[in-house]
Amino acid sequence: CKTFENASKCSVNGTPMECFMVLSTQAQKISIATLCGLFGTLCIFENSVVLYLIFSSPGTRRKPSYIFISSLALADLLASIIFVSSFVNFHVLNGTDSSKELFLLKLGGVNTSFTASLSSLLLTALDRYVSISRPSEYKLLVTRKRAWAALGVLWAMCVTTASLPILGWNCCTLNSTCSELFPFVDDNYLSSWVCLVMALLGCIVYAYAHVLWRAHQHVAYMGKHQAQVGKQNSRMRMDVMLAKTLVMVLTVLVLCWSPVLILMIYSIFAKLTNHLRKVFAFCSTLCLLNSMVNPIIYALRSKELFSSLRAVFFRFKRRLRGTDDSAEGDSGHKSSVAET
């Protein structure tokens, strides 16, 4: 495991999987397990709540904006489940899969979910772009059928891209240079995937830059026309509010993904030390943190989801109170019978 000189001559039985298990101390393993357990549990709970709130309300599940947000929540939910189970099993429990195909299948699941998360953010950004740049034509351009069709194409492309290694684009089949970060992964495939992610981030940044510019114009317009109150102004306020929400999501996304992408790019052009590969393992948990933070931003910034969450909370609270009241009534009845 000192060098990767034989990485170009990869074989299923000859690949030392232990070389990629970079956590050497028990403290590092406990730290990774704690982070994955905490972030993963919260991520699963929060994204499940977001999906429930969207699809339990007829008003939200019919809007294309929330259809895209539900796709993002689903992608983050799957990412948390697949990533935590495979990451902890490999780095903490030092578990190795019985075949190269099984490992690439798990890696493809992680790749699919994280790529779908980024792509869903792109669709959400484009949705806000159309809503603010062409508000009068928004309902004609962005319909439910087109939203679901876009999501179908999105997930199909993500699954196809993530399946390329298991279909043959790996360093074992091609006898090419393997990545220093992932077993069996071809360096050219990793660089292609990084380029795809960078392209997605670039498109998202461009769309949000336009959204922010138009939102700033709307704020200035509303400041000069305070006397005009109507549907147009309320729609502007909604666009500005949602734009700010999605910019917060984008900021968190860039901060969480930048360390991982930088190390991936660096690994393509230079050899990584054991210390940098340990840093990469810990930075990978930031991607999970991003999936955990997104639902919190929605709950705090989206009035519709926040109102639905409050309604669910109060219904649950009333049910508990009703149970307590009935229990108290039963106990009071029993005591009166006993006294009699």
C-alpha cells in the first residue's frame, strides 16, 4: 500500500482494497462513524418530512417548484442511506465486497443520488430563472407535465452516467490508470464526472446570478411603488423570497462540495499523500451535511412548507393531549369505581 505503481494492472483478486482504507486509528473511525450517524439520521428524517409535507398537501404537490424540490429531497434521502451504509462499512468496519461489480454498484448508487441532487438544484434554479425573467409566461412554459418529464430525463441521465463504470468504463476492464481515491475507478471517468459536476455548478451559479439581479430590481421597484398592492406585488415578494432561499441552498452547496472537488481534481494531476486521502474521507461527510442542511432551509424560508409543518405539529400535539385526557378520564373513572 505504499505506492500505486501496479494500479494500471488492476484485477479483481489483485487489487489491494486495504490501500483505500485510510483511517488508521480508532479515534478517526469513531469520528467518521459519529459524523455519518448524526448527519445521516438527521438527513433521512428531515428529507422524509419534506417529502411528506409536499405530497400531503394538494397545493404544494401540484406546483412545479415543489416537484423539483421533492426530487432534491428524494435524491438527498437516497444519498444519505446509500452513502452512510457503504462508507461506514468500508472505512470503519473495513468490509470488502465479494466482487468488483458489487462495489461499483454501491458506488454507482452514491454517484446517482449525489448527481441527481445537483441536477435537481439546477432544475430548481432554471425554474426560478423562468419565473422571474418571464413571469407572464411562466405558467405556460413550466407545467406539471413538463416538470415530470424533465425529472424523468434527469434521473435517467444520472443513472446512465453512474452506471458507466460497472458497464465497462473502469480501470480493471480497460487496464488503465486507477484513481487513488476510489477502487476500480478509471482516472478518465473521474475527471469526466468532475467536469460534469463543475458544469452543473456553473449553470446553477449563472441562473442564480440572474435571479438575484432580477430580485434586486423587484425589491427596488416595490420600494418605489408601495402604494400599488395587488397580485403582481405579492408574486414579486414570493419570487424574491424563494430566490433568497435557493441562493442559501446554493451557498451551502458550494461550501460543502468545494473541498471534495478540489481534492478530486488534485488527485487527477498529482499523487495524494496518506494525509490528503484522510482529509478527503472527512471532507466527504460534508456532502452528507449539505443534504442535511437543505430541508432546514426549506422549512425556515418556505412559508407553505413551514405552515404545513406547523399544522402537522399541532395535529400531533392535539392527538397527544386527547390521549392524555382520555387516560386521565379512565384513571378518574377507575378511582371513582374503587371508592364506590
